[in-house]
Amino acid sequence: MPSELRRLADNLVRGAFMELYLTPKPGLVDLNDAGSHHDLSISRMEASLAVVSGYLRRLADSLTRGEELSAQVRLGVEAEQAMLERAGTNCHKGYIFLSGLLLTAAARSHRAGEAALSEAVADIAARLFDAPGQGDSNGSRACDSYGARGIRGEALDGLPALFREALPAFRRELAEGNRGSAVYAMLGRLMATVEDTTALHRCGREGLTTVKADGRTLQLMVEQRDDFMSFLSQRNEHYMSRNLTMGGVADLLALSFAWLSHTGELEPTPQ
């Protein structure tokens, strides 16, 4: 179990880097530009992920030692503070929470399989959100204003965007023999289904509607083998013009990359 937790921690870091480097992504930092994030860059995101990497390794060690959940929460808070000090941004705050939640659930799940892991995620999230001091963020305020589920609802439901939406979308496309487009099928599905509170905070209901509609279009274009790369580049220009982005989608995409890396599904099938 200790080596397995450390391996998952490493894959959670790898997944975040894969999300960062996936290009193009509307409104998000990638290898082409900073999207709708005027204060971010690839180098700043990489500096932030260096903090995430150290945090996840310390978290894996804490879980291996059998420490209480409060110790793991403290590590997350320390990571958020370190991220602000080193990178000058809170760009991976959501991912610190989600990746830490998944790693903690993996350590505390008593049964194998994704369904059991999802249940463990929901159980731990219920304990976390029952504690005082939750809800002070742009995302939580967007949830309050628009009645959205946000990261809280996603966690309490056991990460359905990961287990019921993103992973099946990737696996369906992969089963058709289309490895190269499978990650975009996954991106499209997340855009179409996630109640992204960053989009709500930036552009209200209209912004979220745009993201979801573009996700459905991306899914269809992937299925029809259309030029979805040009579509994504064009939409990026539109998102930048409106200051629209989708941080929740990005965090869940990174988590999806991480889990697929951990299961070995991102590796080419031997001929």
C-alpha cells in the first residue's frame, strides 16, 4: 500500500502536467497562450505544480503513517499557502483539494474498484464539508448565487464527473481505436456536464451555457472525425474576448489524466 499510494501521488502530478500541456483548450493556459488568465503563464503554472508535487508526496507519507484526517487537511492548507508564496497565484487550489481527496480516499477505501473509490471519496468529503470554515471562495460564492453544485457537490457525490462522465468517454473512444482523439472526447464530456463555477463567476449563466454547448459540439466533432482542433482554437479566441474560462473542467481533466495514467490506460497497447 505505501508504494501504491506514492505511485498514485506521482500520477496525480503527472495528470496535472498533462492537462497543462494539452493544447488547445479554450480559455485555459496551454502551450499556445494563457487563455483568459492574464496573470498566468506556463512557467507560473509549472511553479505551482512543483508545490502540488511536494504536497502530494507529503500527503502519501501521512496516509501511510495512518495519521488522522485533520493532519491531511493541514497539509492541504499549507500547500495552498506555499503555492501563493512561490507562484503568486491560487491556480491549483481546486486541484490540491481534488487530488488530495482522491489520494486520501484510495488510502481509506477497503474495497477494490472505481465504485468503491467513489464511495470513499463521498464519505471523506462529507466529513470535510461538515467542518466549520468551508465555503469562502469565488466558486462557493458562485454556487450560492446560481444554485450550482460546484466542487462541493462533485466531491459529496463521489466525483461523478470523473467516474461516470470523463472515464467512460475516454474508454468509448479508445475502444473504437482512436487513442489520439480519446482525450478530446473526455474534454468535451467534461465541458458538457460540469457545473463550472469559474465560468459562472466570470460570465454568469451565459458563460456556463457557452462552455456546455461547446462541450457538446466538441463531442460530436470527435465522433464525426471533424476538425475539432481548429474549433477549439477558434473558441479560445472567443473565450479570451469574453474573459471566460473553465477552471473546474481543467481540474477534473487533470484528475482524469491522473487516474488513466495510474491504471495504465494512457500507455499504447502492445502490438
